[in-house]
Amino acid sequence: MQGCAAAGRLRGDGGCRSWGHGRARHRSGRPQPKDVPAAKAAVIQAFADAFTPSNSQEVKDAAKEDPTLVDPLGQQAATAAMQGGYSADQLAGLTVSIGDVVFTDQTHATVQLSLTIPGHGTVISDRTEHAVFVDGRWKVARQTSCDLLSVSIGGVRCPS
């Protein structure tokens, strides 16, 4: 951060303006996506696409890293949730809220997320999860899908 301030590159949010070669750097000194606001919007959209129950499976899968691995576990989680007292209508009303998005490098970000289910309130609050830039777009990281499924199913792990 000292280098940013000394060079007059410190932004109001604590990050750095351009740091040579057209790459922005965070206060940590790590390279950031070229257009941070657009990347943040794309990360938020990926989480919305993946977690909006009314979206088509195609839209959900396009927003997830490795959907063929996590989708069957997601179906198990939905079944377990219904056995645990959640109705299909309540699960269909699930909403995701995204707080802070912080880029750890040009292709990885941490994301603060909360999930709310009607009739049950916020079931996951301010949890730190992950996004990755894969195949030309930001996606919900496989690690996040596995973490959330493990919480909802109770100890189930994604296969390696």
C-alpha cells in the first residue's frame, strides 16, 4: 500500500490504480482483473445464476465450475432439505445475497454470501466462498459448491 500512496495510485477503496502494463493491483500487491467493477458484476451474476432456483439447469451449470460433479450432490441436498422440513415452495424461494467481492488475483475471488429461504430466514450468513475465472467467464468455484453441499447434506464430500 505504501508504494501506491507514494506513487499517487491509491484509490478511495484502498486499492491501487493502474500499476504498469495496464494491470490493476489490490492493496495486497496482487494483480487484479483489468476491469474490476465489471469483474465484480460478473462474479455477482454467476452466483445469482447458480443459486436462483427458477433458472434453467443450463444457466445454473454455465455459472458453476465442474457442474457434472456437483449437480448430483445438489439433488441429494434438495432431497435432504425436504426430509428436514423444507417444502419445495420454500426451496424454490431461495435467495442469494452477495456482500464483498475481493479479487485475490486475476482469476480468483473471495465472496461474502448469505442464503435465505422463506419461512426459515437466513440459513447461511456472511460465509466466505470463492469464484474462479474459467473458460472466459466468472463462475462459482467447485470448492464453494462442495462447501455448501457439505453443510446442507451434513458431511458429504465432493469426490476428488
